[in-house]
Amino acid sequence: MNVVDRFLQYVKFDTQSDELTNMWPSTPGQMIFAQHLEQELQKMGLTEITLDDNGYLMATLPANTTRHVPTIGFIAHLDTSPDISGRHVNPRIVDNYDGQPITLNAEKGIVLSPREFPELDHYKGQSLIVTDGTTLLGADDKAGIAEIITAVAYLQQHPEIEHGKIRIAFNPDEEIGQGAHKFDVEQFGADWAYTMDGGEIGELEYENFNAAVAKVTFTGRNVHPGYAKHKMINSQRIANQFMSMLPRWETPEHTEGYEGFYHLIATEGNVEKTTITYIIRDHDRDRFERRKKELEHLVRKINNEFPNCVSIEIKDQYYNMREKIEPVKYVIDIAEEAMRNVGVTPIVVPIRGGTDGAQLSFKGLPCPNIFAGGLNFHGRYEFVPIPSMEKATEVIIEIARLVANR
């Protein structure tokens, strides 16, 4: 079975995660998919296959050399984004894309057009896998899973390619930030690993945001509006005052590259009580800490005007893996060399987000991120070029070869 056949099979599994269930994995479909993969790995003859109650599936391709070779790992996640349905995914292959708009769903008028998505222009002449316009595709990250398993199968079929012990893992709930929480790094037993969870071909990432979430609560006092002068304290108006005090241009829609931001993700309230939630992001650790302090400073300013009106709770989510990867930079050098060897130009870019690899790096498993090939994740316009998946598979194989021969 090739990488495309595997991918088309895997996207049929509904594995959306859900942060509201308080279960692990957060949805039953992820465990059903993990059990399917477990059976596939067993049929392939892999060893040390384990699937725990939390949905973490691990397996081993044994070394085929007697020389000492580091144990490396490849990781992808089982779940798809809760942002849009992943049920009844109906993928379609567009052969030899001609550069014109692709009608995904004629009945609903849903079109994937290079005018809105100019990255399509990079893939003229290639075959693309697209959605039917009613669901996401699931390339994030079932493309990564298909690539890892296909690469392992290829190494099994080609014993002339020397490699050390290779560990693979598929974990749940990456899309809701919990993918690495119960990942047993000691059990995995790799010297380092790569998540196959990046975007376009060539992406190689070992920098990500430092991340925190801030919940700000405003307490007001309600009085009949006809008799409210000098009595009413409207928590919604005070919350609006707070929001206007933050830098206008330091938001996701005005930033790129290494620029950080404050992102308002939720508001809920009335006169008596209003709660707003921000996520805080910055690649630089010092600026990240200053952003948190700025929110606390604004809370103090509001409380000076409206005593004891505002409280804030800030919780760190993850940190920039760069500080853990730079001391072992050779893991990046190997990935770059592997890409070049198979005809892919490395694109080393910072992740404007998070990754399981960031949390795993801080748990003691250095884990940069490699492209899986998909684009427009988390929506109905998601697509993946078939040559990108094929090249990602080749990169995995080449990394295994390079590590054994260094």
C-alpha cells in the first residue's frame, strides 16, 4: 500500500478532538483509529507495539545493523481539528492541477481558488487531494501518519538500507493542546524524534511561540438603569476599557514572522460580571514575560479606578523549543541534509503556533517538526499535494539512513 492509499483510508476515520469532554482521548473515534493502526502495525511485523488506555500508540522497527546507532523516533497525531467536521470526509484527487479554481461543491458554491489561496500556484501540474467542501480533509495529521507507516514499510522491504532502531508513535488530542501531556518519553526510548506535522513541502521547524492563556474577570454592580447614577458599575464597559488599553496592532491579524501578539479569544458577560480570555504569544522569552506583566499592570490600573473590580489568572501553556534544540543542533542538520538528498529545499521557519514537539522537547525528547505536506489546515479548503507526501516519506527514509551512516 502506498502513501496515497493509506491516507485515503485514514481520513475516513472521524477523529475530531473535543476539549469539553474531559476524557482521554477526548473522543472515541481517536481510539478506534488507534486500534486500526495497531492492527496494521501488527500485520507489518513491528515489535514493542503498545496502545495504552489514553490512546498513545507506539511501535518499533528493529535495527538491521549491529553497529551502535542512536534510536530515533517519528511522531504524528491521531486527531483532527474541532473547528470543522471531520465526519464523512469525502476526498477527491485532482490530477495534474491546471492552475484554475477547483469546484469543491457545486451545489453549495464552494470553490478553492488561487485568488484566495495563492499557494495553489506552487502546485500547478501536480495531483492534489481536496475535500468535497463540507468537511476538513485531515492531512493534519493523517498525512504524517501515512508517511511514517509507508516509510517504515519501505525500510522493511529494502534491508539493504542500513538503519538503527526506529520508534514511531501516534498520539491523541494535539489539536486541543494535550497531545504531549501523557506521552511517556521514557517508554518511547528515543534519543531524539521528529513530528511529521508541518505544512508545505520543505518546512523544518524548531522554533515556536512561548504561549500562555489569560483569563480576566471584571466584577460589577447592577442597579436599575433609571436610578443608576453613581451606583451602577457595568463590568462590560470596564472590560471594554481594558481591551482598548492593549496595543492595537499587536494582534494576530497584524503580525507575522517573529512578531508576537495578544489574541482575544472569548468574551462572556453582563453588567454584574464579565470574563474575557486572551492567549499570549511570543517567540522571545523575555518579551513573552513582559506581555504577561503588561496585562497584570493594566489590571492594577483598572483596579485603581474601580477598586477590587478586576482579577487575572495567567497560565503558561508551552515554551519555545529552540532552547532545547540548539544544544543538539545536529538533529536539524540531519533533517536538512536528508531533505537536500531527496531533492527538497529546506525552509527553516518559526512556527506561529505550538506543536507536540515543543512540549516533548521540554520533557527530554528533542523533537523538531518536519513538513507533512498539507495546506489550509482546519477548514474545508484544506488540500495536500501528492508529491509532497511522497517526498515527506522519502525524507523519513533518508533520515534513518543518514543516522545509521554518520
